[in-house]
Amino acid sequence: MSSKQRVLGCVTSAAIGLALTAGAANAAPLPTGWTTNGNAGTFSATDGDVTVPTGFSSYVWLSTAGSPSAGGNLPVPPLTGQETNGTTVSTPTFTVASGDKLKFVFNFITSDGAQYTEYAWAGLFQGTSTFDSYLFTARTTPSGDTVPGFGLPGLGAGVMLTPATTPIIAGGPTFSPLGGSSGTCYSGGCGYTDWVGMDYTFTTAGTYSLQFGVTNALDTQYDTAFAVAGVTINDVPIDDDVPEPATLALLGVALAGLGTGRRKRQACN
């Protein structure tokens, strides 16, 4: 595929910082124990085209806008050779037994519609640093499914997506973490997938963490974002700050009022 033909203006780092600060003014920090290399945060309200997923109170987002060089690259070779800059987010570690079930929902949002360029990924790591396996990849494409990404690793063994098909909802997506790219569109294929459910069953017991990444390709223009919510093991959030279903959050308040001193945390199916 030939290089994109774009007219790129000069943007100062100060201008980029101003755009990100203004666009993501309502962003909260990542949940306790989550870490990032790049541009990421938490939203608890609808932001442009990205809604809070049904049954949850917030979601974590990561964006290529203002992100470091190679920040969101695939964790293991081969790479596409087009990567420029991106963001990675990691969860705290959690311990599972064989047969335990991992669930979350995700949304891929891109203003870059050029074919087979920007991408995102979700992967399992043993502990905090040893790559174990990909759950899935997502990649810009003007037609067909965004997940798994064209030319990238496919769905992990045992991964199920709901819905199973993942076409893009076309158009320049409005989403403040995209910074100056919010509401813009380069060529066919830009848009967002809306929320997609991911279910995975562990076959090997151990201590793991999740990592999510999103990367620009060919240049640093027309940014891309990725959002995730409701990370649970056997319907229990992996830490106290992972978003809970709104109804169960209210139940937790009621139980606290009765003096139980105990929170029952479950994520919706």
C-alpha cells in the first residue's frame, strides 16, 4: 500500500497540550493499580460518540493523541513497520484458576480511515511483564470487520465476541481524547465500533495482568483511541476501582447503610 498523501501542518507541542487539556477536561485518573505509558484516563459520562456502556458507571480510555513514540506497539514481533506513536495501559495483576472467566467490553474509535493502518490490541501477560497471548486485535478498515485486525494476530483461542461481527460505524468520530482529530475523518473507514463484549476462559492457572494498546501508523495525524470497561474475573471486578454496574453500585450503598460493612461486587453479564 502506498504512503498516505496528506498535507500536514506544523503544530507546536504547546498547542497539542492545550488541545488535549481542553478536550479531555473531564477526564479522571486511571483506576487504582492501573498504569499507562502515554495518554489515558477515565470517563464517567458520555463523550461525543462514545457512551458509557450499558450497566456500567465509567470506562477507561487510551489515545494516540500526544502519545510517545512506539508507545502502543504490538508487544511481540512481527510489527507492521508503520507504527509511529501510541499508548499502552496495564491493569493490576490478578490470580485465576483453570476455567475462570474473563470479561470486559471495548470500543475502537479512529479518525484515520486509511486501509490497514491504525490498530489496537488486548493481551494477557504473566505477572506484569512476560507476554502470554493476545486476546484480540482491532484495525482500521473501510469494509468488513475491524476485529481481528487485518494482517495482525487473530482472536485468541477461546475468545468470544458479542456481537461476533465488528464493522465500523462510519464517520468522523467525536471523542475528546482524540484532541484536534475529534470530529475529523481521513478517507473511508474512520468511525467507531461501539461497545463489543469480550469473553475468555482461562485454561492455565496463574497470576496475570491485562495490557491494552493503541497506535498511530505512518504519521502522527488523525488519531485513534480505544476504550474498555467492566474488566471482571467470574463477574467480580479485578480491583475496587473497576467500573461496577450501576444497579449493583446502588445495592452496595444500601448494604453499607445496613451496617454490613461488606461490598458485593459483580459485573453484569
